Amino acid sequence: MTEHGNNNVITSALELRRSKDRLSIRTVRLRYLKYMLIFPLAPVFANMQEALFGDTMHLLELDAMTLAGSAYCAGAGLLFAFTHPKTIDKLSRALAVATAGAFILWLMLPRGQAGLIAAMLFAAGLGGCAACASCAYIFVLNNAERFLGAAAISLFFALNQLEFGLSLISGLFPKAYLATLVTGTCMCLLLYEADDFSAVEAEPEATSGPALALTLYFFVAHYLVEVFYTYLPGTSSPEAAVANGMMGIIAVLLALGMKFIAKRSVWNMCNLFFVAITASYALYFAPEGSVLRCIGRFVHGFEQMGYIAAYYLLGHVFKKYGDFRLFKLFLVVTLPASMIVYVIPGAISAYAPEYVPLVATTVAGTLFVVFILLSPTYSTYLFFADRSDDPRGANTAAAGADESTPPTLMCLALPI
């Protein structure tokens, strides 16, 4: 890279560090809470699969966790393969009823093949619910609502990690704990309204372009970096879960403060994620039981910063530059690809476990360097681009957006 190129990267990175977004919590619409609060269930279910299905019987030589996870992905994927914005509200309500019914049936049936089939039906329905929620998250919410929705996902996830490590509820009553979450999910889905999805159908065809490609780079990079953590030694221990949960909650609160108080760009959150995760993996070179290894587990809690940035950017850019068809294609490609990605760290862990920290640190550091080198492009096409909630609207960042509360909108107070 030439000296001019180096200067351009440094200048762009410094400008992005100082950049700000004009999101206001006053633009959050209270009646849209049903679209903001449902999505957090998906990662909670993923975390609870071992507790729920770990001791059930096999079917077709496959264990229950594999079958339930596959059913979940199939439920989400099939929805987007065959649904349409005109029918998504009806489908959401139907899925809510079917998922609740399958869940009740699973609770009533004893352990065995019948119970496992009921669990798979429940998981498939839950995957469909998550797919409906993701569509609403991207195409119905505005930027402030979307950011709070992403923060809710991460906060729920961090609280679940903390609870899992302490075994306060799920350790004793996993199904009762999940029942509360399923009830809330179904209630939200039953409240979906057709008029809220009318804008999805009216979206013009996707323009794609650099902004979408840049967003997908961070989203995929974030996912690739996170995949390795599961295969590091001791990360499934209660102590690691407590450390991740505690620091994860702090990271979520920090993200909310950066966005709504300091008004900082998501660029800063992306950088904090990369720095923290790379440092966390590097600290795993320390011996088990050492202070450095313990610090690494706490630092990894900043994964929640990456989750918030990834989900928020994905929703913002797909609404602005994408359409429903392109989003369906994205899910159809990423769902099977996400399962394949696990093969890489899984193979390393199986045949050369001592190299997992080295590969994880190298991958995280390399993706971070590429992210920084792309600073001029990010500055041009994404982080200094339109921040309006109108997908084709004016540049609110440049024009000094009006943050007054619209007459039809209500303020949502955050518990921070």
C-alpha cells in the first residue's frame, strides 16, 4: 500500500471514530414493542438446547440436539422460501398457535420417540417465529427501535448466560423457564398487524451496492470470529458463563450509552468488538486457572457489542438498500452456510486442539485489519451515509435531523 493510501486509511479511521449518529429514543413507538421484544428468544433457545434435549433418545441415528437444531433452521428457512409480505401477519398468528400447541404437547408427552417428534415440531415452529420476527425487525422498525431491539437480543443473551452459570432458574426448571419465553413470543406474534407490513411490499427493488457488501462483511466476519469461542477449552463451564454474562450486560449498557447519550457511530462499536475478541483469544494462550485466562473470559463478554452492531447494521442497510426478496436469499444462503462454518473450528478442535487459540486469534486479528483497511470505503458508503429512518429519505446526518417527537410517537424509558 502506498504512503498516500496509508494516510487515507488513517484519516478515514480517525474521522469515523469521531463520527456521530442522530438517533433519538424519542422516536421509539410504544405500539411497536411487539416487534422489538420477540427476537431475543432465538439465542436463548440455542443456549438451552443441551439442557432441554441432552438426555433424550436418538432418532434415525441422530441425537435430539441435532434434530431440534435442524428443525429450528428448517422452520426458519422454509418460511422465507414460501411466504410473502401480504401473508406474514396471518402466518405469524398461525405459527404462534401451532408453536404453543406443539410446546404443550411436548410438555405432556413422556420421553421417547413421540416426545422427540413433538420437540422437533416445536423447534420448527419456533424457527418460523424467529423468521417472522427478523422480517419485522428489519422492515417495520425504524433505526432507534432497531437498535433497542438489537440491544434486547444481546441483553437477553447475556442474562441467560449469567443465569445458566448461576443455575438460578433454568438449572432446576428448564421447561418452565422456556414456557415463559414461549408465552411472551406467542403473545407478540398474535399482535402482528397487516398494515405494519404494507411498507415491505411497497419497497422498490434492491439497489444492493457497496453499503450492503460492507455490512455483510462485518456481519460474516463477526460470525466467523465468534464461532471459535465454543471450541476453546473451558468456555462451557459455569464460571465462563458467569464471566461472559456479567461483562455482556456491561457491554450492552455501554452500547446504549454510546448510541443514545454520546451519539457515537456504530463504527466505534465494531472496533471495540474486534479489539476485545482478539485480546480475549490471545489471553487463552495463558495456562488454565491463571489470572490472564480468567480476564480473557470476562473480556469476551464484549461479544454483545458485536451482536448489537451486526444486527443493527444488517437491519438498517437491508431496509435502505435491500428488499424482501433479497433478504430471503440472504437467509437461504446463510442458514446452511452457518452450519458448514462450524466444521472448520470443529475439525481443528478434534485433531489439533492446542492450535485453536492460535487460529482463533489469527482469524480475529486478520479480519480486524481488513476492516480497518476498508475505512475509506466504509466512510464513503456506510457510516457517513444516510441515517434517516425513511429508506429513500434525505440525509439526516448532513441536514441536522429534527429529533422532535412526532405526534403519533411515544417515548420509551430505558431502565438504565
